[in-house]
Amino acid sequence: MINPDQQANLAPSPFSVDDEDRYLRWRDRKLEGYPESLGDLLVEINDPRKLTDSEFAALQSRCRKANMALYASNTGTDPDTEIPLSMGRRFGLEGLNKNWLADETGLTSLTVVNEGIRQQYIPYTNRAINWHTDGYYNLPGKQIHALNLHVVQQAATGGENALMDHETAYLWLRDKNPEYVRALMGPRVMTIPARIDEGGTVARREEPGPVFSIMPSGDLHMRYTIRVNNVIWSDDPLTREALAYLQEILNGDSPYIYRGRLESGMGLVSNNVLHDRAAFTDDETHKRHYYRARYFDRLAGTGISDG
């Protein structure tokens, strides 16, 4: 994660608030042919473990445009961990975030857990999860730049997702008021308080940082959660205005928000776009099970320099 002081030394980027001409050129390219529906993001594939060149090209082109793509495969309820892991490798992803609640493979099995430490965390319940990007609480050097999901089994009812390209959220904010973007690039605009374990030990230190930052490649990174608990925001009028407008976008009916429900054998490949999850209900034969893979690197060939 690059802070605003370091950004002065980066290569020119359309996400620099001070480069209006470059931004406007990027904006025109971004919106030209932008996906209009969830279906525009979907690619039919056979087996994620053996992507053909044409299947990969179709997925990559969507990620290059919208930072995400969906696939529908023929793997059904096959729980093979190689399905999501192979997809990650095909996109050049190497830095798998093996967080403390992950499986031995480094993947995280998102399913309802009724015992142990996992039951204390919302992803392992059937409750709704509001808008966020993954790993917003991570250390600056451990930010999550790619997020992939694979569905083994969907719930009996509910569990829909909403998705929004973080570059598009940036675009809306900048068009409304460029100073909103500048405020959200502040180095301490969003702070995640320290996590203290039961013994009083600091399990994770306090993490201040920006919402938007520019990567060395010139690409945009977003660190965000809409939740009001366990997050501290800068308390100044401009930041409050910027956050209120961002929430208005996310809670509205923007055509750039895609909503739908993934079924068994389907998945998401993304550069850690904004997303949420609706509450769901399992039954005896439909127990929701997703594999989540978080990476420290971006999907290969999907940056602003890749066209």
C-alpha cells in the first residue's frame, strides 16, 4: 500500500488527483463498452483446473475492463481444492494469504461453523455481510489485491452477492468532487483498532491507512468497510461527506453494481472488488460452502498498462 507522500515518486497514473487529463482519458476508455449486467461478466468454461486459452482470454478481458469476471463450470459440487488453486495459478497469482483461520491449503472454507473460534466471525455464520474489500485490516505490506471465490454448494435460500468495481466507485467519487478522493487517500483516514485476544495479548496491532492508494504499477487499490463497529474514521467535514456519498452509491441502484447468486461450480475472479453477501438459510442437503482465496498480488495482465 502506497501512501500519498510516496505517490509523488510513482509513474504517472490516472488515479492521481493532480493529473486531470490522464484521468479523463482513462475515464473514457473505462466506460466504453463497460459491462451492463452480471451476465456480461459471465464466462462458460469446462473445468477451472484445465482452462483453455480461449476461456482464459475471455475471463482476463473482463477482468481487464471491470476488475472481475464470473465463471460457470461443469465441476458441480466437487470439493477439490485444486479447482480454485488452479484458477489462481493460471492468473499468475503466487502470494496466497494463508490467514490464521484458513485451511491447510491456504484457502478458506466459508461455511457455517457452530463451534470453535470460527463461530465468532461473521463469514462463518449465515448472517449478512455488508460492503467491504477483503483484508482491509491487514498490514500495509500484506494488502489483498486479488480475491477469488469458488462455490462448492450454495445455500437452500439466500446468499446473493453484490459486486462493484472499485475503480468505478473511485470514478463516481472523483466526478462528484475530486477532493473526496483526496480525503480518502489520507494516510490515516481509516483506522482498524487493535485486536486483543482473550489473554490480553495484542493479536493484531492498530492499522491506520488510506481508503484509496496507488500501487507502484499505477493501478488503484481500495481498502474499505462500510461497517460502523471496529473502524475509526477521520472526523472532518470533507471525509464525512466523501463517506456519505460512497455509502449513497453502494446502497443505491447504480447500474455499475451487479447483483446475483452464484451456484455450484461457479466462481469469481477479481482484483479484490467491493462486495457484500446477503443472509442465507441452509437445509439438510444445501449447506453453503465457498472456497475463498486471497492473494497479495493482482491478476496478471489486468493492469492499466495492459490496455
